[in-house]
Amino acid sequence: MTTRGKIVIGLLIVAALYFGINKLIASGAVFKKAETESVLLNSIELPAATGGNRATVVVPLAPMPGTAPADKGTKLVWEVMAWNSQMAGMLANGGPRTTMGSALAANGLDLQIVRQDDVSKMQADLVKNAVDLQNNPETPGLIVSIMGDGLPGFSAVQNELKKTGTQLQIIPYSVGKSFGEDKLMGPKEWLDNPKTALGKTIACYLRDGDQNIALKWCADNGLKVNPDETTYDPEAVNFMAASDFLVAAEKYILGKPEARTKVVNGKNTGVSVDVVADAVATWTPGDVNIAKQRGGLVNIVSTKDYSNQMPNIMVTTKRWYDAHPKEVLGLMTGFAVAGDQVKAHPEALARAADIEATVYGDQDKPGAYWLKYYKGVSETDRNGEVVELGGSKAFNFSDNLSLFGLDEGGTNVYAAVYKTFGDVQSKLYPKELPSYVPLTEMLDLTPLKKLQAQYKGKTVAPAETQQFAADDEIRQSVSKRAWNIAFNSGQSTFTPAAERDLNQLFNDLVVAGRLKVAVHGHTDNTGDPAKNQQLSEDRAMAVEHWLEAKSRSAFPDGRVQVYAHGATEPVASNATPDGKARNRRVEIVLGN
């Protein structure tokens, strides 16, 4: 067959496939403040990122969905927050309710999309829907979208669901992710010296994905955090509670002081101090409001750096999921078709943005607004500082295989995200979240594997992958942290005790998948300097090889760089055993 013939057949297959085929960690309702001492977190690292270059595959522009309601198919409700990661879902539906000619209508669904910014209300609605389904199996099902790193906290609703005889269930498909939109904005000096954040206060909606960004940045840079938002610790990073992400931005814009009780080493001093919001963890349009109404803050770190932290994860009840396998597959298929369209064609993306504006219902924010900040832009704030605003990504089918580790040589990126932030929240708030639901109890990849088998051998648009130049140095450091990975004395082999630290490091680096990784090897001054230089290189390379052997998809060629310093950069005196131990270290630097 000629090359032209192959292309024509490939296009026909893709066209045939078209027709054939949240946001937050946990609400204040789930969590209450914990009275604890400020904490130095272990490193919070995220899975290897997608969001860079992608191979070129011709995905034909499909007809746009109509505007008239399809008014047929299995009824379903999808609650979403105002979040740009849902573009593919918007196009798949054709409107707030499924329209004629849409991908979901073609797959037998009649979906109503409803904006719901209150996560506690999402939880309550899931419980109510579980009861309604128990009483009447014909009741429309309910799916809610939250930020993937927020699911451990959200899973606190599990106890209520179990009272109704069911439990949480993940739809094993993500329509997209945050890719810069969610961020920590702070003073410019934090970029060059993260320790200047100690004694400062970050305004945010507590215990959600945006606070997670701040927590991860603190952990990556060895900064203590104060988990009690009612006190002030001058030797830690503090937080100021906001009722939502827009109010968090407003607290910085207005600069109104709030009274706090000063604590030192976890002890209440009885001294009252006033604090203001020095920084903000927020998302669009919170970041836009900060830039336009006050300015003065720059992006310290965002989901463009921690690029695997916030996939859009859809959850429902096991009761509905088990009773509707055909609908689950149809939902995923429709989203997959629309994902390719949104990613490949500006016309499809623009239509999705218009639908999104209608769903979100902000009269002053038309489709053009959401489209602009979906792509992400650099704009000048009120003080003349250029800041990056917005940024999200739509997912296609191949992106989902990468996210859930079903691609060749892949890693379950989402599993690393879930464990990373579940552990962090449990450590910071042990009274409120003593444990979280194991991911294996909620995630069933059978439908995704079934679609994978159906697609096998067919022309499918590839996943986006991040590519790294091996000779490209880190120009902007995001974090620097020493890891005391244990090696056998005088050797570059790991001790059995190193396994836990290596696995934590792996999860950390998977979450921050877009960032380059520099591994710096150091030794104490015992022995010959030349041998120490070689030993430090061997140990750094041992870390690199371990990471790459564990997951080539998370650590492609060029992502990890190795540097050897021998005993030339001690961080403690070599005159004591403790000092020597501190000097035998591997430092991990993440950056762009």
C-alpha cells in the first residue's frame, strides 16, 4: 500500500473513532485546625510530568456539537468547580446539558454540568445521591471533579457513604490538569532565598491543592511550616485562612492585618501580634486579580513546575459505577474524542471555552477570558512586574494511559500524587485526617484497560511528553534539599535502610515531573581526596541509575544530571561523627 493510502486509511479510522467512541484537597467542613508545633515536612515530590513536546499526529477536525439538547440517553450530573482543566469535558458535552452531535450524545449519555465551588456540598451531594440510588436505581448518577492531590482529604466522606452501603469510586479517566493556573505567589526575594519566607504568612483556602503547592515548596526547601492558622511562628512559614481562593487573593490585595498569638518552639508566649498576607496560594482568576489590583508578587512555584500534582479526578459512588459499566465506558470514550479535538484544533478549544463560560455563569468572564487563561499568558502587573497567569491542559486517551501507568514502561503517576499528599495532610493534621482511603479501594483501571485493548493497533494521538536536553543546565532553581540516603561505608551501594528514602524521593520527583533534577554527591573528609571525589560521583550516579531503572517514563534521558563534589563542600564540621554523617549526603536540586 502506498504511503498516501496509509494516511487516508489512518484518517478514516480516527474519524470513525470520533463517532464510535476538582478542585481541592479537603474543605473546612472536613478539617478543623490542629494545635501542633510547626513541622519540618519530608520532601513533597510529585510524579513525572507531561506537558511538553508531543509527536505530530493528524487528528481531523470533527464537526462541532450542536446547540439543541440531545434529550436522550442515560441521565447523569457532573459537578465541577470553575477550573480550566475541564475543557475537553465541555466540548464532549456540547453545552451545560448534552447536545445533539456531541461526543457524549454519541455514546448514549445525557449529562448535566453544574458549577459547584463548595467541596463540602459535593460530599453531601454524593451521600444524598447514594441514598437516592438505593431507593430508586433509576435516579441520575452524580460525578464530581476535584483536584487529584485533594482526593485523600475528600475521601473523609467515605464513612458517610459506607453508612448507605456504598463507597467512593474513581472514574479511571482524567479530562485534564492544572498546568500553571494553581500557584504560590510571593515576594521576588523568595525565589533567590527561600529562607526569607520564614516568619511570613501565606493566605490560602486551607487544606486544598493550592496550600499543597506551598507545602511542597516548603518541604523541598527545608522550611518549617506552622499548621495552626490561629498562631504565628516567627521561625516557620505561617498560613492565613480564606473562605475560598478569591478571598485569599483579596486578603493580600486589601492588606488588612489579623491578630495572632505568637508561639516559639510550639509554646504559646501569650504575646499577640498582627500579621498580614505576605503571599498567596490561589488559582485563576485569583492570580489575575492580584496582578491587576495590587501587584508586587511573582510566581514562586506553580503546577507548571509541579506538573503532575493536579489532574482533574472524577469520583462517583460505587453503587452507580457498578450498575453502569456501559455508561462509564461511554463517558470515557466521549471525553477521549473531545480531548483530541481540544488539543489539536483552535476551533474546538474556542468552542469549549464558550461552553465553559456558560457553565460557570460569570457574566464578566466570557469564553475569550477562559480561553486566554487556559493557554496561560505573561502580563505586567500594577507595579510593572511581568508575571505568568493561568495555564491548564486538556488530556486525551494516551495522556490517561501515562497518568495511570498503562503506557509502555510507565509509572502510575496518580498513585504517587495520591500517596504523597495523603501522607502530608495526615502528618500535618493527624486529628482531622488520621488516615485516608487507600487508592486501591477506589481505583479500578478495568475500563481504561478495556479501551486500551480496543484502541490497540489503531491510529491514536500520542500523549504529551516532557523532553530534556542532557547538556541544559538548571538556570532557575525551584528547590534544594539534602537527602541522607544511606550508602554502605566507602561504597556506592545502598544500605537496606535507603530503600524508604529512595522511594519517597522517587514519588517526590514524579510529582515535579517538568523540572530537571540535579543530583549532587558529597562525602566527608575521611581518606584520599581523589577517591572521595570519585566516590561522590559514584553515589550520585547510583541515585540516577536507581531512578531511571524504576521508571524510564518519569526519568527520560537528560532529566537527571550528576555532579560530584567530594569533601569540598561540607555543611558541618568533620571533627565529629555527627558532622561527618551530615557531610555524607546527596543534595537534590530541582529547577528549570
